[in-house]
Amino acid sequence: MDRELMQQVVDLARRYHERVPTEPVFPRVTVEELRQALGGPLPEKGAAASDVVAHLARGAEKGLVGSTGPRYFGFVIGGSLPVTTAADWLAVTWDQNACLFATSPAASVVEEVAAGWLRELFGLPAKTSVGFVTGGGTANFSAMVIARHAVLERAGWDVEKNGLQGAPPIHVVVSDESHATMLAALRYAGLGANNVKRVPCDGQGRVIAANVPAVLATCEGPTIVCCQAGNIATGSFDPFEEICEAAHERAAWVHVDGAFGLWAAVSDRLRPLVRGLERADSWAVDAHKWLNVPYDSGIVLCAHPAAHRAALGISAEYLVQTEEDRERDNFDWTPEFSRRARGFAVYAAIQHLGRKGIAELVDRCCARARQMGDLLRGQSGVAVLNDVVLNQVLVRFHDSDEATRAVIDRVQREGVCWLGGTTWHGMAAMRISVSNWSTSERDIEMSAESILKAASAESAQSARRGR
């Protein structure tokens, strides 16, 4: 690659990262302005590479969200650590197809090593298999395909050869508050998003363990139980020990959707929240959330490697595949064939932070979430709806859906921070997610000030409307 072009990109990236903490978190640009900046007719002739890069940067930067910065609190999106950005740049430069050992020995060994580190970090069985996929949704989908294979194999049915037509019915038990990607995974795996049995949750979004045996008693034959580490609204955890005990008594498969909450297992302070996690059969987690690596980076883990490989592995005569597990063929553990070498960034993050550094990152984000809750709780017209056990803070204003949505809109438009809204137990709520390594106490103070200012302004406007 041209040296000057590479330097141009480095300079553009450096200037962007320097600007992010001081600029509005959400871009103040219209879609038409972006179309004007980036659109146009199909080029008839090519342009110089440096001109293309400069044009792209000028146009795209107008519409970039500051999710890499310290005051982005929407959608549990973690910003990239500098070391993971650098590792990802190398991965793109190396341009390895990470499917086989034969296509990239380095990508194969890096994912093998990183997989071992992840098993240790999460406290999972030593034999646990690991696949590096695009995100938590794909990890959930992969796990459902593996679970489908395993429970049907026990029933004497080969789903890979025969498909689902004529197969024994599979019962799926889910939380009343399962994440949308969990239900999507069931759709993709042919199990049906609505063809489920739901277990009620308590006021914090945790499955009520006492109800699990009764629901399982209605499931005759192959059964999959899905629970979660980190409720998307409250951050709460299902009772894994009790769920696994009840499920395994009936030979059911237990899957844990732990997109961000699984990282609690790394922290001494938070580990009690995941008691019994290791007894599950499969797990899904995002590295681009709390490990703060670039998109995309999801991980599926399975306590039964033979089922994992049987469900997702591929073989063909022309492929140069390894035998007897001498080397790792990465595509044995993912639903993808050709793919980018996303394991390099995960490897770099773990090597850079170590176990203690990852625990500190997670604990620091949770401390900042508690700080946010403390600054908002008890203020006039402000109610924190959840127990802040992790990194999620749910807030409601003036006990009104309309006022809450109006405060969210004001905060988003001011641009000091960005956060989203949700509906929690039938009520509109502001949802604040703290998952960026760079978020400081001062960032939380500034953001809380912006939120309270918006709440005060909305209260004053409501009073004027009332007159």
C-alpha cells in the first residue's frame, strides 16, 4: 500500500479521535445533506486513491455518531480501545481469510489462544468450544442451531441430513423478557419466535426460578431453555443455578444470552450475579460491547464441542482441512465460511488488559452507572426505576410517558451525551448504558447535568402549557 495514503488515513483517524470528546455526540446533519455529500452519479472514470479517501472522510464524518467517545450511552455500544483499533487496522492490512488453518495459520492460532483465554475469563469448562462470529445475535443463532442438533440427536433425529420436516417437536422455554435477538435466533433456526413457552419475571426482569419446573413439566421431548445474563433494560441476571438444575433434570439444553452481562464473570465484585453460569450448555457474548474491540465481534461458546462442530462445520473435497484437531479450522465453529480475521482484536484486548484490566474496565463502567443513578435519584420529578446492579440505568420523568420522551429528545438534541428510550413494564423510560472504557466521573457529571436541565425545562414548559 502507498506510504503516503497510509499516512493520510492515520492523520484522518487521529484528528477524528481527538475531536470526538468535544463535539456533539450525535451528528447535526440531515439525511439529504449526507446524500448530497456522498452521493452522485456512478463514476465513469476512477479517481486518485488519496482523493477518494479525502472525499469519503469529508462526507462521512458529518454523519458519524460519537459512539467511540465517553458520553455515548445508547444501545450498550462500547468504544474501541486504542490497542484494539490498532490490531484491527493490522487485521485489515493483512486481509486474511480466517476460515481455515490453510488460509491463515496466524488467524487460526490467534483464535485458538484467545478461545482458551475466554474460557478462563468466564470460568467455563476447559473443553468449551469457541466460535468468533459477527455479534450477539449471530452468536445466539449459532447456539440455537447447535442446541437444535443436540436435542434432536438425543431423540434419534439427524437434523443436518433430514431437516426439520418430520422431526420430533422441539419445546423452547424463554424468559418473559428475552432480548429481540434471542427471538430472532429462534426464527432463523426454524424454531419460531412465537412457538415458545414463557416464564414470568420479577420486577427487575429476572426469571422467577420457582416457575421454571412447572413450565418444564409441560415439555415432553426435546427441550431448549434460554435465559440471560444482563437484562437489556435493567442489567439484572436470571438465576442460572436453579434454571440449570431444573432443566438438566429433564435433559433440556440451557443457553445463556450474555451479550454484555457475561463479562460480569470476570469481576470479583460482580461474579455472584452469575452463580451457576458454568452449568449451562451454551453461551453468547459480544466482544464489541464490554471488551471494547471494534465491530464486528461476537462469540458463541459451547460446552459440547462435538455438537458445536456437527451443527456448524463444513467439509468439501477441495478444502485443505486439518485432521485429528492438529490445527484449528475456524469455520468449524461459526456459520460463516469466508470471513475477516476478527480474532486479532480480541487477542490484543485480552493481552493488553489482562484479567485484572478487564475486571477493572467492567467495574469502572458499573461504578459510573451507579454514579449516574445517584446523581439523578431523588431529584424533583426524577425516578430511577431499576436496581443499578450492572451498567444499566432506567429513568422516568414526572411520572409521565410524554414528559419522559420529551426529556430524552431534549438531551439528544443538546448533544452533551446521547442515550435512548424504551418502554419498561408499560412505562416510557430513559435507558442509560455505560460500557465505554473512557467514560470518566466528569463525563457522568456533565451528562447528569444535561439530563436534569432537560427535565427542568420540560417541567417549566409543561407548567406553561397547563396555564
